[in-house]
Amino acid sequence: MTDLLVGIVGTGVISRAYLEIARDLGLFRVAAVTDLDLSRAEALAQEFGVRALPLDELLASSEIGAVVNLTPPAAHAGVSLAALNAGKHVYSEKPLATSREDGQAILDTAARLGLRVGCAPDTFLGAGLQTARELLDAGTIGRPVGAAAFFMGSGPERWHPDPGFFYQPGAGPLFDMGPYYLTALVSLLGGVTRASGSAAKTHDERVIGSGPRQGERVPVATPTHVTAQLEFSGGVSATFTASFDVQASELPRIELYGTEGTLSLPDPNTFGGPLKLRRAGESEWTEVPLTRPFDKNARGIGLADLLDAEAQGTPHRASGELAFHILDIMTTVLESAEQGRSLPLNSRAERPQALPPHPAWLP
């Protein structure tokens, strides 16, 4: 484990997962947390035995070497840039930013200052998708020829007490859930070279279904049903649909199609299985045992990998460059939908190295 201490900015629901993995597995050490609502940060800090500090004090702390940015997407760029300019490495929740310009500014600032940027999701480092990577690289399904991915939901307003931000630019099903699916695909198939898309906004308003604001209406300012066609650098093509407008579906999460078989992948918003395989000529699916670590909720392993890579002087896997490529894919899909034509991507991304069966930073 690295000697660098971590500060967490934003103490919403996801912050608990980072604090729990720090406490339970000791993959990194959290020194302090902060939030716009400092009382919320104080309550969480007391529960986990860390300090609660105002943001400026957290960024000024000489003992904190890295900042975890768990703020809402619209604030990602501002907080990440402030942390970098304070001399801290940054690990951000997805997406890296809500525009290419802001995402590039983050990467450029980090490069200028000699700092690292990482970004969720790190679910592609979990047991399910890493076992799929192992099978793919071993040629179990032959040469990959295609893929299909689907996120089908009816929207978060039924369960989320304050869902308005999900329906603003930089969110919607593509920016909210797309990073899980697209990161999984890129980690398996390599970078995307061209994309086309169609996008629709089905409702102008959504009704909050729970919590103190139940019954209130929130405006919709972003597409809520998006379909993309993606061309990968290795010649594979894939279809991806992300929707907040589907009431029910039996479609798989992700399937990879090869010349010798098909892999049915687990939900890329999780770390485990099930992972299924069906080879050419077989009549039944076989569930594949998982051969890699982290089959339970392990949000934060991307951060642990970044901190260890910084100590070792090696590349980290959930990198800012990978996250920027995902941002570029999503932005290009929406631009394609507006222009009615397929568009090339200017960014490039390599497949991150596979996670070994026992990473050096795992106790």
C-alpha cells in the first residue's frame, strides 16, 4: 500500500463504498472528507474515523497526496482542476468531465504538473470482466467479430429523491450509465475509431416518485433514448443502446461474438458474474467460474491501482486517457445524432493491461 493519503470530495452515496474498501481491505488510506454540506461530511467522518474539512483546507493539506472527486458530473472539471493545481493526484467518478474541452484541460494540467489522473468506472477490473478478458485473449471464442450492449431502464426518478441532474446535459442514460458499458467494451476490444448515433427525448418532464419532493416535475434537457454504432480499431463493430424510456426488457447486458463462440458478460456496473460461454455447436450456455479477484463491490480498486502505479512508476489502468476516450465516444455519438452522419474519433485509447490474479497492492 502506498504512503499517500487520500481526501474525498463529495460525501454522497458512492463515498461510502470508497471508505468501506479503505477500511475493510486497506487498499488506501483516507485522511479527510469534505462536502458542500459540511455537516453531512462530519457525520460520515465520525462513522469512519477520519476528519471532515472544508474544501480549501483539504486541498491545502500537505499530508493529502490524492483527491477522490465524487461530486456531481457538472462539478467534476472544476474540482479536479482545483485539486491538480493544489498538487494532488486526482481520481474522479465518471464521467471525467461533461465536455471534451474540460476533459482535455484536466489531462493537460496533470501532464504539465507531473500528476496522475484516474477515473471510474473501475468495474472493468473486477472478477467478471477480467475473467472475460482472460477467455477472450486465450482465443476461447475465436476471433472477435461483433458485440452488442444494452442498458435498458425506465429512469431514476422512481427511486431517486432528487433526480433532476440525471436529465440535464452531461447526464441522461448515455453519460450516466454509458461509461460502464463503453469502458467494458474498450477494455476488451480496444479503442473506437468511428461512431454513429441516433437520440431521442421521449418526455419533456419527469415526475419524482419518492422522497420529500414526490410528485414534483423536473425538466428533461438531454436525450433519454440513445443508440450507437461503434467501430473499433481491431475491426470489430458493436451496437450500444442506453435508455431511460424502457419499461421492461429481456435483452442481455453485453454479448461478445467470435468466430468460435459467444460470451455473455455480467452487468458492467458490478464486479462479479455471471459470465456465460456458448461455443460453436453447443446447445446450452455454460457459466464460467471467475478466476480473478474482486467479485463483490470493490469501487476504489482503480484508485488503489493508480496509487501503486505512481509509487512504482508504471501505467495505471483506469486512466484519465481512457476516461477521455469514453467521453469522446459519448460526445461523438450525440454529435452524430444531431448531424445525421457517422463521425471519426480524434482520441485514441489502448486496452489497459489485464489485472493480474494477485495485484501487488492487494494485501
